Amino acid sequence: MTQVAAPAVDTHCPYCALQCGMRMTGVRVEPREFPTNRGGLCQKGWTSGTLLTSPNRLTTPLVRVDGELRPAPWDVALDLVAAKLTAIQKAHGKDAVAIFGGGGLTNEKSYALGKFARVALGTSQIDYNGRFCMSSAAAAGIRAFGLDRGMPFPVSDLTSADAVLLIGANPAETMPPFVQHLTNSGRSGGLIVVDPRRTPTAEQATLHLQPRPGTDLALALGILHAVVADGHARTDYINARTTGFDAAWRIAAAWWPERVERVTGVAAADQRKVAAILAAADKAYILTARGTEQHARGTDMVGAWINLALALGLPGKPGSGYGCLTGQGNGQGGREHGQKADQLPGYRKIDDPAARAHVAGVWGVDPDSLPGPGRSAYELLDALGTESGPRALMVFGSNVIVSAPRSGRVAERLSDLDFLVVADFVLSETAAQADVVLPVTQWAEEDGTMTNLEGRVLLRTKALDAPDGVRSDLEVLHGLAVRLGQPDGRFPVDPETVFTELREASKGGVADYAGVTYDRLRAGEALHWPVPDVDHPGTPRVFLDRFAHPDGRARFAAVDHTGPAESLDDDFPLLATTGRVLQHYQSGAQTRLVEELNNAVPEVYVEVHPDTADRAGLTDGGMARVVSRRGEMTARVRHVASMRTDTVFLPFHFPGEQRANLLTNPALDPTSRMPEFKVCAVRLEAS
């Protein structure tokens, strides 16, 4: 019998928001030409097909019986979940059940999850792990420009840039194909990297600024001071297209570069050099990422960098601009369609009566039946199992025991729940603690759309069938919704049908997908939102004519430096910062199962300057305890001569006693509710 070869299917990588183009033949992956990756893939992308046949794959529901997770039929598992959620809500109210989503879910799943929470459950308690990723940049973008689209221009625009300032970004490891877009700025002497570490990205820079962690805002003020004082400010642009400059300048005027040098450790001459490089460039970009966003003042930090961009006249100028490098695969789309605590589809606010009326009309429910805003991600997790908090939690596409700040506290909160349900395709650390685990499809086993870091809506096409016994998240939500009393047709399982409804729900909103169709995406059209109708070509570059505020002007933010949420002392004399490594992604639940990736980086480590290690009695390759005010973890010591002597670095992809997030500070930004992942006070001890 002749075996029929599997057809080749064009699709996109399951990992970061670059959403590299790839071609799949069965489980074999190869890169394809696409504007974001230009035929390249990173090591994670090349090995992504391995996950599809992993022996660790879940293929049947698991139900906890006598303390152990045991296989169960789907009907038994779903009946149990529906009965438990109904009983808990009857006893404790609608908000006693919560949902936690993920920035890797497709637009269809994100939309359905928000709808399920508000309609099938009637709960306000829904948020997602994107709150830990992009929320500060989103809040700063809305404040400055009137809307949040991470990069308001195509990635390919960077290819011709003369100067690029990267703040808190390490794309050489986190999204390697992106780096090829920086070649011209590097060759022109205009690639500038701001990072406390000498990362692989910083190694390629013309100029590397290495500030003390938590002082980015002061550094931005110093460079803005130099721009104005040295005559580089674009006053014509400031007068014509912005408001609020005077208030922002009154603060920056007090942060002359020499003062900033004392706070940040970055030489005053280098601050002035950055100002001169950016001002002299015909095409210049300022890009922020997690390093400058994941702070208790992250919104203001990003706002300070946007101020710098506005003073130089970059946003809305062809060939220049400000943007944010989104992290998770659907970090942009995941926050647009309803799985955030305060949002409805189309990036609408849930407390806006007009938004509620529009979306309720699409859903066929009374607007008054929709709940109001709920708790943000960490506040939700921190309230679990408490007297006033949710008593049950459903988790989709997240592994909070590893990824949340102060993760020891989060694990305790999960254990105090009456009921925990996790939908995943592997038994993550969070799933292992659940009462019910529901095995769901992986990226290559279903159709769905993603919105990449440049606001481009992509169709990720099904390439192969899922194993027997596995269901999609949409099927899970449908099955539960019907059991909870919803009409059979209210929660469709076909992704294209869900997307058609999403289009209508988003119509007229900030993130308007009304004109995006599967047929247009299948035909290869490049559709960047907003796309208000089917004849609209999309909007690859927003802000060229006006910003999204009613008066069309961008807003400067009057922001000042205050420093991290906690200080150093004799017991905790060092600053710890966290981040990613090339081979792993997010909590590592997927990449730790790929042998090639896990063999490359099998355990957590702590990067320490040799002098700092010596003072703590630590040797290169030995083990250390890293202790903060919230917890401690164990890591292997790596001597890194380029590290600041007051700083240590830890990757956050590892479980158990290797969790970097046992240490991190859950102090929250007052606007974005972003926790302060990127700096906390620690000490080192010999293990």
C-alpha cells in the first residue's frame, strides 16, 4: 500500500510575537519567507514540531480522586466541572468563580474566554498572564497616543533605520530573527542598547548603556535633558502635534546628565551621545520591552521614553517612531478581545455603557447582565481562596505557579481553592495541582488567528489532526456553557465562526477587526488593524496624520524618577533582575520537554560578577542560595565579568526550588497593575 505524503501547510511559529512564517509537513518544520523573519527561525522554532509528538502529551481528561489525578471520560470531567462551578456560585456568588487566560491563546479563544466568563458564568473575575507582559507599555501608549498597538508600523520599516534605541530588550535571544532588521542601524553606528547586562544584543550595539536596575526613568530624563539643552528638540513637531511638553520639561530640566550619572551609573557623555545620535538620524526608532516595563512604575518609565521620542519628533513620522516589542505569541491580540479584567472585544472598556450595549447586542444578552471590571492578574491570584476572593479557578494557557511574581504565595493560594481546573496539553506545574485537567489541542492542530507585535492579523492554519481524546479550547467552552444552561449555538466551536462574531463585536472599537476575514488572510493580504470594513486595506502605519486622542495630538507625560519599590540594606545588598534565555520560553512548560532545548540549558543559574561572588564565598559552577524578602531559591553560579557588581541575573523558566519568581516583588504599577518583576533586593549565600 502506498503511503500518502502529508501536505505542506504554511503557518506560523507557536512562540513569540514575531510569529515567524514556517511551513509544516507533518511534524517537520522549515522556515519560509515572511516579512518578520525573512526566512529565518530560532532554535525554538526549528524544534517546535517536537512538542506535537511529546510522550508527555496529555490525551485524556484527568480528575483528582483520593488525592491522585486519574483518567476520566470527557463527559464525566465536564459534568463534574459544571456541577462544581454551579454549586460554588450558588453558595458564594457569581464572582466566586474566576478565569485566568494567556497571551498565547488565539484571538478566537481569547474572545470566547471573555464571553464565557461574562455570559456563561456571569463573573467579573477574569484576567490573563499578558498583564505580566505588556500592560505598562499598553497603558503608556494609550496615555500618550490614545491607543495601544505595540508597534504602530511594520517590523520591516526598521530595516532602513539609521538609529535604533532598544531599552530593556534582548531580541538576539528572545526573538533572534528580529535582529536582522537592525543591521543597517548597527552598520550606521546607530544601534544603542540600554540593559543592566551585557547581553548578546548589547554585544552587537554601537553603544551599550548599563544602568543600575530600576533607574531607567532617570536615564530617560537625562537623555531628554540633553536633547533639549543641546538644541536637538524638534520644536515645530512639539508645537504642531503634541501637548504637555512644558510640564514634562519642568521635571527633566532638573535631571541634568551629571546628576543622572550619579543615580544610574551611565556616563553623562554617553547620555549626550545618545541624544546626538538620535537627533542626527534621518530615520530613528525608540523601542521598549520588558526590561523597562516590568516595574512598579513601569507605565511612567515607558512614558519617559515616549517623551524622548516625542521631543525628537519620531512618532507618526514616516520612517521613524516609537514601538514596544510584544513578548507572547498573541500578546497584542490577547489583550484586545476581552480576557482582561476591564475590557470587552475591540479594546473597549467594560464600564463604557455604549461598549456594553454594542457587545451585549452581538452576544444576545441584556447589557445590564454583564459584570463590571474585575481584579487584575496578580490581585486575582492573591485573592484566591480568601474570604472575599474566588473559590474556584479555571486556567487556560498559563502556568502561574512558575510565571507569577511571589510564586510561593500563588501556589499557596491555589492550594486553598475549593476547585481548580486547568486546560493544557502537558501536565504543567499548575496543572499538576488541579482537581480537573482538560487536554486541549496544540497550535498546529487547529485554525486560529494571532495578532503579531506589529498589529498584523495572521491566520495560523491547521497542519495535522490532534491525537484521539483531545479537544480544542473552543469545544471545552462550548461543552461547559451548554451544561451551565447556555443555548447550544451561543458558543460555537468552529474558529472561523467565532472569528466572524469577533469581527462584529470589535466593529467600531479601537481594535477594529470588522474587515478582516479568513478568506482575505488565506489570500495572503497583510491586514494590520484597524480594518473597519472588507474593502479597507488595513492600517500598517497609524499616527501618520493624527494621534488617536480627540484633538489629534500626542500627550507628553509629566513623570519623575522615584526608584524601585523596595530598597537595599545590609541583609539584602544586591539587585536581582530576571529574564529569558534563547532556548526557553515563558514558564518553560513546553521548551523543557524538548530534549535539544533542555539539554542546552537544563537548570537555572545566577549570573554574578566574580568579585561579588567572591565576597559571598561562591565559586564559578558552585551552588548558591538567592534570598529575597519573600522567599529563596537555589541556582548554579556563573561568573560573568561584564555584570554590574551590584546586580545578579536569573532566568525565570524553571520549576520547584529553581523558580526565580519565588523572589520577585508583587508591588504593582498603579495604572497598569504590572508587578515589579525586573528588580528586587536579594542576598547570596553558599548552598
